[in-house]
Amino acid sequence: MRAMRAERFSGYEALRLVDLPKPAATDGRVLVRITAAGVTPLDHTILFGNLHIPEVPLVLGNEGAGVVEEGGGADFPAGSRVMFWGAYGAFEDGTYREWIAVRKEDLCLIPDGVDDISAAGIPVAYLTAQVALTLAGFGPGKTVLAPAIGGSVGNAVTQLARALGAKHAISSTTNHAKAEQAKVLGFDEVMDTSLQKLGDGVRRITDGYGADVVIDGIGGEILSEALKALALGGSLTTLGYSASRKTTIDVTDLIVPQASIRSLNMFRQPQATVTDVERNCVSSSIRCDQTDRGEDVPSGRSG
């Protein structure tokens, strides 16, 4: 079978089209023919050598969609359309190939009305967003900030928060053209940080209140600025570092509002948590699609 494999972690020039043996269904693994593979910021991080765990050569691709061919049993009979996410493309060969043997517990049936390409882009962004919001104690009526509307997690958190009843679902961009595009597509609370600081923009939108929940997948200076947007008792969840692993924070941004900061590593989540959230995630993602159809902003690493 054909596969796109990274021969080393030095950038896109290290990707090679190779021929590999077709995997087989085994105990606990389901053979899936890939119809669409998701492309995520994690792929970029790994390909440029910024995740220390993987070994080369490695077939990238952390998420995907396809059709069950063998080994799915009664839950996933042959011909079932499925999507999935897991250790693929990081700890083992991923979805940039024609077939893959997927752990049964990682599979989720694709709902009717959702095409394979759309489904392949749901698991990482929307599952991460749903887990982050849940662990942060999000509920209807709360204000959420997810920087970088052009990034996968920032976009997904903003859509999910709005679909689930947030009072404000705020995001940002560093590009005026992208901010205008986001408004055209229905995102009416996106600030342009080339014109104002993140914290100032959140205070303006919320009449001085701030954000109850901040989900940051960017890191660097954005994380530092996002802390300044926290409301009393608010929390910031950090889960990515596409801008930078390092930042400097003012501890009074946490002390004064009695706010908190936590991290999220999806690979460390218990399977039961992922399975439970996955059900809600699929339902919420469909709700986003129904209310915000066609409003995805082209993804970027830093929004």
C-alpha cells in the first residue's frame, strides 16, 4: 500500500511516498480503509522535530476517517463508516496511508449527513476542545476565550462554546484580513491583536468582566496576554505551543483574580473519559455544523 512517511524530522522535504505492507486485523484491532486523513498542528510539530517522543521513519497522521473492512464485530460491521483518533502518527504509524489497523476503542461511527472529509477533521480539534471545556468546568452562560480563530483548537473551542450556550465565545487573529473573513463567516467576537492587546479586547467585549475560561493552544506571548483576560476565579488551560514553548507571566494576573492555570495532554486522558466526551463531541460538532455551516477559517499555526 502507499504511504506518506517522514524519513527524518527536518521539515516537509523529509516526506517520502513509500510502499508498505498492508496491515491486518488482529485481536483488538480493526482494519480500516482510509478515505480521508486529518492534517493537524501535531503533524507539523513532529515533522519539524519539536516532539521528542517519536522515532523515524514514521507515517504521520493523528486522525482519520474510513470504512471498516475486517475485525469490527457487531459494533463496527464491515462497510461501517468510522472516524478515529489516538496514538497514531506519534507513537506508531498514522493515517497518511491507504489502510490502518485501529484499536477498536478508538473508533466512532460517522453520523449520517457527515461526509468523510469533514469527519476526518473532527476528532483531534473537537475532541480536544470538548475535553478542555469539560475539565475547565464550562457551562452555559460562561465567557470563553480561545485565541487563534485560524487554528484548529481555537476554531473548535469557539464553535463548541457558542453551540453549548456560552455568553461570549471570543477568539483572536493577528491578521486583519482573517479577522474580517471570520466576521463574514459568522464569528462576531474575534479581535484583531494587531490593533489591540488580547486582554484589552476581551475586557471591551465583556464590558470589563473578562473570561471565565481560556483555552490556549498557542503558547508564547499569547499565553501571557491571555492570563490578563481572566475574570475573577477564571482558569486558563494550556495545551499547545505552536508559537513558543516559553513565555513570561506576571503572577499577579493569577493572584489578584484568584485565577488558575492548568495543562491538558490528550494522550494522558483515561479511555473512559475520551469515550464519554467523544459521544458529546460528535453531537456538538453536528450542532456547530448545522448552525454555522461553512464557517471554517483556513487553519494556521498562530491564528
